[in-house]
Amino acid sequence: MLAEGAGRIVQKLWSYCHVLRDDGLSYQDYLEQLTFLLFLKMADERAAMLGKEQPIPKGYRWSDLANPQMEGDRLEIHYRKTLETLGKQGGMLGIIFRKSQNKIQDPAKLRRLIVDLIGNEDWLVMSADVKGDAYEGLLEKNAQDVKGGAGQYFTPRSVIHALVDCLQPKPGEVVCDPACGTGGFLLAAYDYIARQGKLDRDQKKHLRYTALRGVELVDGVSRLCAMNLFLHGVGPDDDDREPPIKTEDALRNEPGDHADVVLTNPPFGKKSSVTVVNEAGETDKETLVYNRPDFWATTSNKQLNFVQHVKSLLKVHGRAAVVVPDNVLFEGGAGETVRRKLLHECDVHTLLRLPTGIFYAQGVKANVLFFERKPGSDKPWTRKVWVYDHRTNCHYTLKTKTMTRANLDDFVECYRPGDHHNRKPTWSEKKNPEGRWRSFTFDEIAARDKCSLDLFWLRDESLEDSASLPDPHILAQEIADDLRSALSQIEDILGDLEERVPAEGDV
């Protein structure tokens, strides 16, 4: 639920988006332009209130854009120059304005956005809840733009808050998301820690400046995340401190710093490749792999690489919750190697099977792996893997039947945050065969084909009783999701085959 006043701000700002859509702007383009202008306006307000020099270079500040004489082509040219100049700066400025471009080609509409929509609000006096919730409201609207692909960066808030409630980040701990998107996990962790009684001065300072760390590959998404955190009161106001967000490939290098808690939903997608020209002048595709000494297996599968990266990122006894697609649970080769190593070197204590129909990216079948990194040992650290099946006979959609945080209450209760060694199953072969919560021993899993973690036991009611079928639109959506998922797997297989088959004439 939006904070009081945030809904009005969202409606005000979003209403203008429809005007700009006629000029070809996407939702994300519009949101980026808002981000640039909001940051400039707030920097101007902060400097006026505190009587301090602002980090924005002279000549490229809000007052320059808002000057009544700045109209027409002159405004558009100056705005473009402002973005170009600020994109070369360091710190928060560099993250927010890096590779920024003006996408509003009509100077009259740009003027209205500056004067009427941004300029008429006093942003600094708003509470962080109002500003932050308003911006998150815009991000969620942006995620709903499925055709533009924006939803791939948006994890359902119900899932985010349930995972944070399970891992219980504490004051003084470092929380990291190596694929942070727009910052949903980081902000949920921030809110959780802020609610943990009265924090002392050092704890508040740590929470604002050093507790949260995120990495994002895509420039446009990274700036949205940085602004989202900034509006919630997270991160520095100037360049004196390191920003909480880095724009880079998280998988490229071993982590230099480690975290107490990792919460992440890495990109699913296909295997990445680049097109190269060989010595014969022929084009070829080279699959991108990461040869890291801390990885158990070398693979082009991004999801498996992220699981390995998260393990390396954790401190000893650090805890993680990672959203992974189904293939991570059963894929052979590198997949089996990663699973066996993970079960041995970490305590992989919980698996949550998520329902379909909850992600903006369609066709996604996802799970959450919970594990803790442990010290070196000859014996496997995993004793039992507890599985909660929230997929079988659970039907949700993005519009008519959305999954709420309350729908995950039973899982969180079964998880027993902070006390998962005293769990009790709800499943019983004789007394409650429909129970959604049960455990599997390490030996049972190790004996399975390819050490598969694709664990399920509930009967699908719709396969046995037509009266138990979900509503037609839900059923149609699930069928479509299954087909998309199958097609994606087939494309991955074809990609693997193409890599293995030598070109004509090769021997």
C-alpha cells in the first residue's frame, strides 16, 4: 500500500506519461527522464535548505533548466548538454546520469514536465516514505509494461517480503543483491532492519551508507535502482562516500567484499553469446563463460553461475535466498556438479516451489533456494532439505488473482525464521498426504538421478477431477506459460547442439 500522498504523486506524474507515449516514449524512457529531473530538483532544494554547495556543476543545475528564459530549442539543447556533462561525473551522479540521453524531443512538453510536474512540488520536505513509495509505484507501473520487457527486473513484492522475513537481516549486517534490478530486495531489507527497535547512531549510519550493496548490469535499470534507494534515504548525498550500487557484470570477478545476507533473483534468460569473425572470415558464435577459480564448474548457464557466485559472496555462516528456475534443480553436467558441491559445502536447508502466474515475465517456473555457507568440512553440511510446494494446485494471475504476502504466511510459519532446526512437517503419507511441507534427507537426494532437487509429491487435482480445474482464464494462462517454458528449453537445447556441431568442411 502506498504511503499517504504517494498515490497522488504517482497519478500526477504517470498521467503525463500518456501524453509522451504519443511521441514514442516507452514507460521506462519516461521514468528515466523523471529520475534525471527529480535528482536535479532535490539537489537544488537540499542546497537551498542547508546552505551548502551542491554536487551539481554550475551551469547544469535545476535553476538553469527552470529559468523562464530557457524555452524552445534552447531548453532542449541545454538539457541534452546537462545530461552529457553529468554522465561524466563520479559517485551517485555518475550512476544516475551514466549514458543518459534526452528522449523528450518536444521542448514544450519538456518545459511542462520541468515547470508543472516536477517544479511545483517541494520534494525535500516530503517524507522518505512518500517519495520512496511514489517512485516504487512508478516502478511497478513500469513493470506492468510487459511488451517492453520491463517486468524482467521486477520480483513480486509478496515474494520479496516473505524472503526477507525468513532471513531476518539484523542491524550491523551487510545485505547484498548481485542482480539488484530496481532494488526491491535491498529496500525490503532496509525496512526490516529499520523496524528492529531503536537503532543507535552507528547502526543508523551503517544502515544508510554501508549496509546495502547492489550490482546491476544494465545502465538504465541501475540508475532506477540508485534513485529508488536515494528517495528512500539510502546512500550518500555527495561523492564523499561510495554509492550503494555498482553498474557492472557481477559474475566477471571474484567478490572482494563479502555479505552476511544475500537476497537475489538473478536474470533467467538464455545463455549469452557473442558473434565473432574467425580467421577464415566466417562468422561464428562464442558462448560466454566465466573461468573463475572459486567456481565449481565452468558453464555458460547464467543461473548456475549466479548460484556459485552467491556462495562465494557469502561470509562463513552467511545466509542466502536465491530465486532460480526449474532447470537449476535438475540439469545434468555442470548442474549436477554445482548441486553436489552446494549440498556439501553449504547447509541447503530449504526449497520453496513458487507458483506460475506471479512474474511479469511469462512462462517462468521458479523456486527459491535457501542456504548458509559453512566452513570447510570432509562431511556434507546439508542434513535435510525442507521443501514447501506452493505450486501444485496453486493458481494465480497478475490481474484477477494476485499472490499476496498473506498467501505465503503458512510457508514463513513452517520455515521458522531463526529456528529452522525445530521444524515439523505438515505432510504425512498416511495422515496428511496433501501436506505442502516435508523434508528429504541428504542421502535420499544424493541417490537421486543427477542429484536432482526437483522434489514434489502432491497430486495435481486438475488431472484427476475436471471439476477441480481452475477458472478458464487461469487455465489458459498456465497452458501458455507451460508452452513458453517448453519452447525456451528447446531453444537452449538447439543452441547447445549448434555449438557442438562442426561447421561444414571442419574435421
